Amino acid sequence: MEQAGVGWIAAIIIGGLAGWLAEMFMKSNMGLFMNIILGIVGAILANAVLGIFGVTLTGWIGYLVAGFIGACVLIAVARFAKR
């Protein structure tokens, strides 16, 4: 099984990078494991939402962009729910 044309090992690496970038951008402190989770889940959610609008992001760069966008949204939602 592959997500967005990227293998699972690459998804973990790119997801971690996307989560870390989102963590830096959103000024949160989540840790390595949560960065990976946020990046992967964020990429899946962002690709699903973007797919509704006919936008497809594939490959390493697309997965990174989708993961960053999705992770930022997830961090924002977590902050809102925390309040």
C-alpha cells in the first residue's frame, strides 16, 4: 500500500519532516513521534480534501506540501479544542 505515490518508509521520513516544519511554523512542541504522525495524517487528510476540489499532489514534494498543510491544520484544531 502506498500513499500519494510514496512508499511507507518514505512516508514516515517525509511525514516527520512535514510535521517538524509545521511544528516550527505553528510554534508548537510536539516531539518526533507526533511530528511523524501529524505529517502522515495531515498528508492523508489534505490530499483527501484537495482531491474533492480536483487538486492532486503526488510524489515526495506533493506529499511534503500536503503533510505540512494538513499538520498545520491539525495543530490549529488541537489548539482550538484544548481551549
